[in-house]
Amino acid sequence: MNLATQICNEAQRLPEPLAREVLDFIGYIAVKHKLNTFNIEHLKQAQVPTMQNIWDNVEDEVWNEL
């Protein structure tokens, strides 16, 4: 039996809240070791044109001084 199958079998024995913790931990490990294949930089850039009117306005200009 391979390691992934062993992990799956052990996770299936856990109550739902603990299984969620295991899943969260796996996500943490993936982020820590930069294993995520999903890159959100393109999503950040996509919002710029829409948010530009909100970010740059006369009423909020005072906040740019900080």
C-alpha cells in the first residue's frame, strides 16, 4: 500500500471536523513548499481596471499622504 493510500485510509477513520483539519494541514504544507499550481497573480491584475475608480478618487486623496 502506498503512502497516499495510507493517508486516505487514516483520514477516512476521522470524524468530519478532524478530517477537515487534516485537509487544511495538507493545504498548509502545499503552500509552505510552494506546491500550489494555482496562481492568483493574473486575478489580482484583472481587478485593477475595475478597482481603479475606487482607489483613485478626490474624496480619498487625503489617505494617499499616509
